[in-house]
Amino acid sequence: MALPETIILVCQSFRLGGEPKGVCHKQTDGFLQYMEEEILDRGLDVQVTATGCLKQCEAGPIMVVQPQNWWFKGVDSEEAIDAILDGLEDGEPNADYLIA
């Protein structure tokens, strides 16, 4: 099985001890499914992974694209996901959501 070209990490807010913190898990309900479908539709070689807390709660929901190391904030809509995936296809991070 080949390794994916890109991995997208999606914060789900869980920390040691199992208690959810922050806002990411509250504002990303259904996003993983939408993102997976959009990635398939676009033919991208991307794996999506839900993570524990990425410790950027004040800017959440957080999404990280690796290996580019692009960190995105406020990813709370399908429009945000589309804009970030558009940037991934273009090879440039979407500045509207990028954590500088």
C-alpha cells in the first residue's frame, strides 16, 4: 500500500484523560465526511486524520496540512474546507485561514 502524498490533521479537541477541551470538536461535526468526499471528488492523494488537541484552541477549529506544515484556523464551514483544498491543489496555502 502506497503512502499518501499529503496528510490533513483535523483537531478533535481531546486531551489526556479523555476530556474534550476547546471548540474544535464542537464545530467540526460532519466535516470529516465532507472532507473525505471532496478529496475523492478532486482525485487528491490525501489522508484525513482526526487528532487530539493541537493546542491552538483560541483559533479553532484547527486543520494542519502535512508535509507542507500549513496550519489553518477557523475552519468551521464547508466553504473554508473548499478554500483550503483549492489552495492545496494550487500549491499555495489559502491566506484567509492560514495561521501566520
